[in-house]
Amino acid sequence: MTDAPAYQTLIRFYVDKPYLKRTLREWGVLAPVVFIGLQALQVVIAPIPGQVTGILGGYLFGLWAGLLYSTIGLSLGSLAAFAIARWLGTRYVRRFVSADVWQRLGFIVEAEGVILCFVIFVIPGIPKDIACYLFGLSPMPFWVFALISTLGRIPDTWVASAQGARAASGDYVQIVLLTAIVAAVAVPLYCYRHRLIQWFRSNTGTGSRTT
């Protein structure tokens, strides 16, 4: 953590949503570029206390534009994290990955399965930003990660953008219905996420070598 003004301003973007909304509106036609950059940084600077900004994207830009901008930003951030990890190596990544997360997800560094990558990005409750760095240490080709991580993020990003767009138009009944449908799907996945991850750990045969 640092007290540098630039860093504190960046943190404020993620914790103060009204401030972020005002700032984006002040940027006018450049607002999408700023928003994409913030979404990318949200992935690269994984430890920042940020919340998902996808809802705000849908609120400001509409469903499909918000989805597009969020997807571009998250994809750029994911690829940057992947590339940084591949460039700097395991020693760098382990400096900021907690022992608990490494214990649960460290097997990723010896895996290259497309299905595993897709599941990691689809299931709620899994630290996807950290997973980007871990996949960067794995044998997975860059282009495969780019494709699968982008596709895996789309469902959650679409939901967030849809919620924001409905909030902007005042369709609160649709927000409630959408939230209920999402919860019906996401809650079981969230509750069983540890079992799913443990299954993948066991089937990669790397669980005993990641501690």
C-alpha cells in the first residue's frame, strides 16, 4: 500500500462508485477509453480493493456497449497479467499470491486444460485475477488463454451490464427477475466451487506438488 496521490485516486475509482460515475461522465467521448483502462487495471493490480464495475458500465453505456467495453478491458487486463507472469516467473507471482490461494489453485501452473480454464472463469467466487497470473505460469499457449478467458468472462459480464442497463432505465422488476435467475444458477456453482476445484486438482495429478 502507498500514500502516493495517483495511487489513492486510482483506489477511489474502485471504492467510490458515485465519484467514478461523475468522472466518466466528465470525460465525455473518452469515457469508454477510461472505463476500459480501469477494467484492465482491475485485473492487473489484483490486490486493489475494487468491486465489479461492470454494473456501472451497463448503467452508463447501455447493455451491449457496456458489455463490449467491459469485455475489452477485462480481456486486456487478463492477457497483461498472463504475460507478466510468464515474463517474470513463479518467484514474482508467489510474492503476492496468498498461501491459501496457492494451496487451492497452485495446481493451475502445471495444467493446460481448456475446460479447466473455462470453468475457472465461469464459476463465481474464484479469484479470476489471480488465476490469470497462475495460467501465465502454466504450459497453456497465449492464444488459447486469450480465447477461453474472454469467453469464460462473458456470462458474468453480460449479467452485470444488464443489471446496470435496467437500473438506468428504471426497469426494477426486470432487475429483480434477472437477479433471481442468476442467483438460481450462481448460488449452486458457488457452493460447490471447492468440490469442482478439488476434482480438477485430483485429475491433473499435481495436487501434491503445489504446496
